[in-house]
Amino acid sequence: MAKSLTLNDLNIFYGDFHAVKDVSLSIAPKSVTAFIGPSGCGKSTVLRTLNRMHEVTPGAYATGEVLLDDLNLYAKGVDPVGVRTTVGMVFQRPNPFPTMSIRDNVVAGLKLSGVRDKARLDEVAEASLRGANLWNEVKDRLNKPGGDLSGGQQQRLCIARAIAVSPQVLLMDEPCSALDPISTLAIEDLINELKSQYTIVIVTHNMQQAARVSDQTAFFNLSATGRPGELVEAGATNEIFSNPTRTETEDYISGRFG
Ligand SMILES: Nc1ncnc2c1ncn2[C@@H]1O[C@H](COP(=O)(O)OP(=O)(O)OP(=O)(O)O)[C@@H](O)[C@H]1O
């Protein structure tokens, strides 16, 4: 079941460095939200706090709340490993285990959590590969290494791996930046299909991509180097692109800076 995310007064730090300031944002279930903004404004940092990946960096921490429906992911007693299963992540560069088979790549998370039944693993591998629009291309070579696939196929394999553990939210950090235009369109089509089941948040530098795939756009900026990044405005993507409230949003979207 896809869930909502609510960020309340989120402040994010790397040791002494205040990287992102006072972010409050609501993300509806089964929607796609795009994070846009110039380099260094904190898009990836905010994304990583949504599944507690951020705190893997030594000295990094966040204050405020991230609610998954009603559950505060930062409440005492919440297991960050469990959070990362519920809120899955796909990275900029496809990162399958290169020598592991395609099938085993998809079910790696399930195996780690103790599932051993072969029929069950085969079933999840097929469903996840179908869900990632990769099944037809790989069904005859499931035992070949994941590293043999093209870049676009590897990224869809990583999406299959992320959905195999039945997450409620999918985070994508510039998932197309290492891909050619045709593979990029395949991933965008896939995002459109996945949002019927998952809540999706995507960081992108590509304005057309944000306009094509997202329902909501959040524009981040920073007032000067060394200052924390801030959420300037968020709203329905067609509004943000056609009629932004703030001049800096308009300047960024129209390519006047960033
Ligand atoms: N591991 C880290 N340790 C210390 N500072 C970091 C770390 N990761 C990011 N930062 C700093 O936090 C700020 C926000 O970085 P972040 O990568 O989130 O920005 P971004 O908007 O995603 O940038 P880009 O579009 O270039 O990927 C930057 O000043 C960056 O240097």
C-alpha cells in the first residue's frame, strides 16, 4: 500500500554544516514528486533523509519530522533498516551486483531477509521484472550476470530489485542521468506506471523530465554558497512550470540561472 510522506520543519546537518533548512512538504500517496534546483541546494540530502540513508554518513543527522502516514521515521525505536525496506531507493548510476545473476539480483533483498523457498523467489523475481518492464528482455537469460545488461536495462533491474521487497515509497536520485535518451524514456514510462502502486520522489536536473513525470514539483535553492538550502516553493507541476509564485523559481525553470 502506497503511503503519504509529510516533512515537518526538517533541518539537515553534516556535522557542523547546516545543509538544508526548515523544509515542510506534503507528498500524496501514489503521486510523483520531483525535486529540482541548482547543484548543491540539498535535493539529494533531503531525499536521503526520507529513508534514513542520510545518517549512514558519519556525523550526519536531521531534526524535525518525516512522517510515513502517521509514523515518524525518526521516532525512538524505529529501525532504520526496516525504514529502508519500506522506503526503497534507486541511485544515479545503476548498481546491480555485476557477477550475480539477473534473478538473484532481483531477489537479493528477500534472500537477506530469510526467504529461501525457490518457487516463491522465482515468483517474486518474475513479478518484479514484469513490474520494471524488463521481463520480456531477460526471461531467457535469468541466470546470466546482471552486469551483462545495458545501462538502461541495469537501471530497470535496480528498480525491479527495489520493488521486490514490496516498498511503499520509491526514491529515485537522478535515475536517468547515466542513460541515453531511449533508456530515459523507458524509465519515465515506467515511473508513470509505477505510480499506480507506489509513492515516488525523484531528484532530477532535467526540467522536461520533471514536467513529464511529476504531479508535484518542489523547487529548492540556496541564497549563497555555504548557506543552507531551502525549499522555495512546491505545488502542482503544471502550476510551478506555468505560473510559479516566486521569481527565483521562474528564473531557474526558464534557464536564467542554475
Ligand atoms: N557526505 C557529505 N558530507 C558533507 N557535506 C555534504 C555531504 N553530501 C552533501 N554535502 C553538502 O550538502 C550540500 C547539499 O548537497 P546535495 O548533494 O544534497 O545537493 P544537490 O542539490 O543534490 O546537488 P547536485 O544537484 O549537485 O547533486 C552541499 O553543500 C554539499 O556539499
